[in-house]
Amino acid sequence: MYLIKNSKTILSALALSASIVLTGCQNDGLGSSSNVDSRLTQGQQAKFFSESGRSSCGMGALGGALLGGLIGALSGDSEDAVAGAAIGAVAGCGVLMGANYYLEDQRAKYSNKEQRINATINDVKNDTAQVQAVTNSAKIVLAQNKQTLNNLQKQLNNNTIQRTQAKQQLAQVDGNIKYLYDKLSKMKQKETVWRDVAKQERQSGANVQKLNAQIAQLNKQINLLENQVREVSKQRTAIRLG
């Protein structure tokens, strides 16, 4: 009877871990919104970091949920097992998405430090290209948003626009700004991971000069996008409907 009960709790842990892998780890903040311009949410740049992050998160969540669920199952309490699975899954997801997991994976692939660093440089280059793609799309969208805000301010000053119409136009701009700030947050998180990777590689004796230079290029591209978003955000903040 005890074995049957434990089997059920373990199955519950497995089911929960699968659920988290399929749902929670896919929630990367890139969900569509009616208030976000489709040019920002379509194409490869809309998947920035989501694929690799989801894969790492999934493996970590599964392992963490199994471990947490099994520990809880040993107590004979199904609630402990399910709770343990949930805690383990979330913790596992976070652990595997950081620099340590990346380094372990790279070291398993490349025993030669130079090859490993070159592979990392290529990964950072890919991220830089993704940021540039987002920046290019954002530049077009934000330029139109600036024009919208200019026209809206004039209409408000002349009292030639209804409040509901103004709110609709502002909602579109607000949606784009929020989406891009969310993107920037993810970009900065990834940049932090790369800096941590470079730091650990340097401590291991690897030459990271070229890697640091590529990370600097990534940082430059992120700052360029952030400046564009801030400019429109500042203009938007100045408009008040009263």
C-alpha cells in the first residue's frame, strides 16, 4: 500500500514537472498583445533568447522537479511531493539558465580553451545580431510613435481630439514601450551572463580579450536601443490627459 501511495506521489511530481516545462518555462515575457506593434513581435528577433532559455529551463525544471518530488514522496505525503516538485522545478530552471550551466555545457563540447572561447564569441555575436534586429525594427516603430505623440499633443492643445481617441493612441505607444523595456531587461540579463562567463574563463587561464571586446559590442547595441526607447518614453510621459 505504501509503494502504491508513493508511486502516485511520484507520478504527481512527474506530471507537475512536465506541466512546468511546457508552460512556465515558455513564459518568457514575449506574449503577444493587441497594444504592441506586430513589427516588434514578428520575426526571429521576437524569439530573442527564448529558444535556448526554454531548453535550459526545461532540463533544469525536470531534474529539479524529480528531485524535489522524490524527497517529498519519501515522507509519504502527496502534498509534500507536489510542493517539492514545484520548488525543485523553479529552482532548477533558474540554475540552468545561468553562466555555470553554459560553461559546463561548453566544456563538455570543447576540451580546448581556445576553441571554447571562439565558440562563445560566436554565441555573443549571434546575440548582438539579434539585438541589432530588434533595434532596427524598433527604430521604425518608435519613429512613428514619436510622430503620433507630436500630432496628439497638437490635437490636445487645440482641443480637436476626443479623450477616448487619445487614450487609444497612447495605449499603442505604451504597449510598444513596455514591450521594448521588457526586451531590454532580458538583453541586460544575458549580457550579465556573458560577463560572468568571461570572468570565469579568465580565472581559468583563458585569453578572453576578444570575448570581452565582443561583449562590449553587445553592450553598445543594447545601449543604442535603450536610448531610442527612453527618448520616446520621455516624450510620452509629458502627455497628460488630465
